[in-house]
Amino acid sequence: MHRFNPPPSWPEPPTAAWRPPLGWEPDPEWPDAPAGWGFWINRHGRKASGPIGAYGAIDAGRLELATAHPSLLLMHS
């Protein structure tokens, strides 16, 4: 399970389980996050990539892998 990790200069999320909804953006008045900040951490408190599509998630490569060419036909038996 990934947990959102706001930078120290941002307000704390309303609950420990809070996740930014799709399309969420931080308040433009909040200061920038430190360079290389990990917006998502795993259950061990280590930097994680985050859920696909979530704010601050590192997912460009995963989304590319998940995209199939329209001519590709997958068959399941």
C-alpha cells in the first residue's frame, strides 16, 4: 500500500489514509517540494513510485507498457 507523503512545507493530509483524487493539484500558493521529493512511500517508509495516475507518482514507463497498439489482438482461452 502506498501512502501520500506531502513535503514538510505543505499542510498535513486530513487523514493518514488520504490519497489525492485523480486530477488533484496542490494549492499554487504552497511552496515547491524539495528537488527529488518522494510524494509516495511504501509501508516501510521508503520512497515508492505511487499509484498510476496519482499526483506525484512516477508512472510514465508503466503507462507506456500498459498501452497496446490498436492492431494487437489478445486472446484468452
